[in-house]
Amino acid sequence: MFGKNKSTGSVEYIVVGLGNPDRKYENTRHNAGWLAIDSIADKLGCEVNRIKYKSFIGTCTVNGAKVMLMKPTTYMNNSGQAVVEAMNFYKIPPENVIVIFDDISLDVGKMRIRSKGSDGGQRGMRSIIYLSGSDKFPRIKVGIGAKPNPDWDLADWVLSRFTPDEMKKLDEIFDNAEKAIELIIDGKTDRAMNLFN
């Protein structure tokens, strides 16, 4: 229900941003999910600083629903360990777990929302789908741009840092991601896709 504050109850939704925990990964392309969570937490006045479920977590209220923001510290390829542990604890279905992650097939400044689907080659998403046994996770893909030339090693590219200009574009994307999350939690995923894809 809109406007009703039920935040005393149990967590109903998880919004998880995928990334890697070490300082050397800060502000890298592969950590777009973590950057998104930091930005969304800031907008919602939520601190993501407690350690639980192999993650940094914080809870807040969105559209009257209690939402846990989550940054797994398992490293990208094992993201499912953290996500599934929290899902099992709160008995949350995949449809209520919104996953944010980087996508090299989208330019910086673009995002794409999907209500479900395959991992698309993203290993963090692959881990979540494999360990949960479901692909029905709404997800927000954040564009990090393709390799600047074919000779670049993909790992080197995704672990490179965003430029200041790209960070400005990301700020706008993260604003849209936060609005999209509100719509998804309000049961309006199709509207979010129409507005922001």
C-alpha cells in the first residue's frame, strides 16, 4: 500500500547491487551495481553499513514496503551465496528481489530493465540463478560500454574506472534506477520498462 509505513515488519523486497569488495575495485565498471546501491541508499536516507548475509546491508521503506539494500561481499562470481541466504531467511520469492548489475552491451548512460530472463553472460547473475533455481528476478542492467577496441582483455576493461564524464551520466541513470525500483515494488514493472528502457 502506498504511503503506509510497514517498516516494523519483516523485509519484503531485496534490492541487490553486484560488485567486488576490495578497495582496488572501487568505481570500476564491474562495480556499477555497488555504485547504484550507494546512490539509491543516499536518496532514500538509508545506511548500507551493517554486515549480514555475506553482504553490506541496510533497510529502508519504499512505497510502504520494507526493503533491504544489499551489496554482496562474496565477489561477483559467488553473488548467489549472499542473495540466496537472505532470500531463504526472509522467505522472499525471486520476483521480489531486484538485481542491479553492469552490462557491456549497453553504453554508459543507458539502462535496461527486465522482469526475468537468462544471466546474459553476467557471472554474478549466473550464480544467483543457479543457486536459487529461478530466473524470475527483475533486474536493472547498467551500461558500462563495450571494450574500446577488440584487443583489450575483457577483464581489464570491466575492472577499469569510469571517467568523470561517465560518472555524471551514471548519476542520472541511478536516479532513474531508484524511480524504477519504486515502480517495480508498486507492481508496475511494465511501466518502469516503458519509461526507462
